[in-house]
Amino acid sequence: MYEQLRAYFQTRLPGITDTQVEALQAQLQPRTLRRHEVLIRQGEAGRRGAFVVQGCLRSYVVDKKTKEHILQFAPESWWISDQYSMLRGLPAMFSIDALEDSEVLLFGPDFLPLLQTIGPEFQAFFHTLLQNSMASMQRRLISILSATAEERYLEFLQMYPTLVQRLPQRMIAAYLGITPESLSRVRKELARS
Amino acid sequence: MYEQLRAYFQTRLPGITDTQVEALQAQLQPRTLRRHEVLIRQGEAGRRGAFVVQGCLRSYVVDKKTKEHILQFAPESWWISDQYSMLRGLPAMFSIDALEDSEVLLFGPDFLPLLQTIGPEFQAFFHTLLQNSMASMQRRLISILSATAEERYLEFLQMYPTLVQRLPQRMIAAYLGITPESLSRVRKELARS
DNA sequence: TTGATTTCTTATCCTACATCAAGGCGCTGA
DNA sequence: TCAGCGCCTTGATGTAGGATAAGAAATCAA
């Protein structure tokens, strides 16, 4: 269960010690999620996030017209949480649930502050992670503003080649910001050529 | 020139000492920018960011169809930079320029790492800042995916009431992700009611 | 002041994608 | 085994906002 996490940090922070990994593990609680099981519900104060060991989660919001918009997919070795709300004890801005039966390691609001005591490199690591999310979020914003549905689908294929097989198409549509019908037409068009 | 910065930190980090503020100032270089002057050019390695003392900057990308998309406005007391590229020494993902004659305090790639030595509360402060940006980016993404041009314009008015007077409408349109013509129509419609 | 840019408005037409509706196909479960 | 329910597809029609064009208004420069 924890081997995945150990490997994850050993490749990303080569200097890491066993004691540090153990200190980390102590903060993370293993948990199994079944497909469709909800970890965080939008609007409620679910103060936790997850590291995905096996399976795939997603974060999403549902708007006034009851349409779902997916912010992030989190397959193996990804982190997923609503950091902003979690650290402030606010109602979650989005929901998080499992798209497949999954195994995750859960952490609470004190996780990030605690990293400091384990080692400053962890603090820095999560800061870098946040910067990466920010950068990819910016790219996505630009993509939605400037690219067509087809272009965005192709970008998605490039970015997450493995997810296309694993996820239902309606999920991909909800990520791209188009209807399932439109995605179906885009795929039909691409198949023709 | 630096009073603004001092006041900024004194309200946000009340426990701060004079020595700390001075250490910070030592990292920041005053500079005047004229309207339209470019600080960072997309694709080039401009390793710096700014704290805005007076005036207003913006970060933006231009896409293949040569259309501009504005990521952020930075009026007084805002920070603006391409952290991701700056810290990695990569070509900038977007441009930053001045929308008004402005006074800024510039910082380099070593600024954030150096905060650590000045005090951990600064490190944490900038981490929080990044979280805020991330959260507002997420809100914007959802807004673009689910709201109409009119709704987004109204959100913008709520969020940045002072900027509407200061900025040309084409800039607001480029932020909202619509054409200046569409924004003009939206405003006309709103004025009717 | 006045000519030259730039910015904003308005009108017409167009297009990418949404919406609505219906049919097929594959799971799942009694 | 087959009923029933998601999921995907396809077609017909609708619409928000884009593209283009041209004039009005504001700003700038000399």
C-alpha cells in the first residue's frame, strides 16, 4: 500500500531518508473507494485530500443548470484535494469522487503544515506541485478560450493517452467543456481521416 | 516607494519586524514603466516578476490566430510574474506589460527561495498567495465553461469594480474571452434595463 | 487646432457547438 | 435468458457569440 508512495518520493526527492518516508506515512490513512463513491461533497466541509495509489478520482463542480464540469482527473500517483477550502475550514468548492474502484492515502488539513517539520524539501516539493497545477490550469484556460473542441480533444489525447481508454466519454466531454454529443461527433470526424 | 510594500506586509503579516521588511526591500528593485512598456516577452527568458506600487500591469498570451488572452490584471498591491518559468529558467509562457504608466518593485528568480531565510512566515504567505491564485483560476475556468458573456461581465464588475473605469474595454473583453464587439453588445443590453 | 490613430458602436451574416429527440448496443442483475 | 438501464451515436434544429465592415467618438501628436 505504501510502497507506491515511497517509490514516488524516492524518484522525485532522491535525497530522502527512510525516517522521513515513515513520518510521511504516519500522516496518511489508507482507504478503499468503490466506483462512484464520494470523498468530498461540494458545499460541505470535507477536510481531506488524497494520494491515489490505484484507480482514478476526479474533482468536479456542478453548475446552476446541473451540468458537471471536471477540474482534474487523478489517476495513480496523483494528488487531489481542495487545498484552499481544506486549510481554511471552508465548504468545499467542488466534489471529489472515484471513477474506478480505487485505493487512496488520505490526508487532513494539518498535512501540509506538518511537512515543514519533516523537512523543508517537502514543503518546497508541494509548492512546486502547486506551481505545476497553476501552470497547467493556465494552459487549459487559454486552450478553452482559443482552441476548437477538436483541437482540445487532441490535446487531451496527447496529455493523458492512457485515460482515454479508461474513462467513459461523457467524463472526457465534461473535462473538455463540451457535450457528449459534440465529443461523439468530433471523434467520428477524426476517425474519417 | 517602499512605504506601500511595508504597509502591505504590515496588514497581512502583523508580527513582522522592521529588519525583515528591510531584508525584503533589499531584494526588490524599483522601476518605472511607461504605458505599453513590456516587462516580460512570451517565449523569451525574462527572469523577473513585479509588485505593483502604482499603475496596472497585465499578463497575457497571444495565440496562433494572433488573438490576445489576458490571464491576470495587476493593479496596486498585486504581484505578477511567471513563477513557473522564472524558477526553472524556461522561456516565459506569457507576456507582461504595463496598461498605465506604473511604478513597480522587481524581483528575480532567487526571491522566493530567499524568503525562507528572512522568515518561514513569508514562505507560507507566498504559498497562500499561490493557493488563492489557483482557486480564482479554477473559478474562472468554471465561469467560462458555464456562464454566458453577460454573466461573466457582471462577475468581473463585482470582482474588480475599480478596473472597469481604468481599462479600455478591449482589455476587459480579452480577459472575459469575448470580442470587443460582443462586450459592446452586452453593455448595450445591460444599459437598456 | 487639426489630422491621424485608436477605441467603441452598430448592423449583417455566419459558424461552432448546444439542445432536443430517437434509436442501437452493451452490461448487469434477477 | 432477457428486461432494463446507461452510454454512445446520429439527425434536425436553435443560438450565443464570432467575423467582417463601416461609421462615430475619443485620444493623441505636432
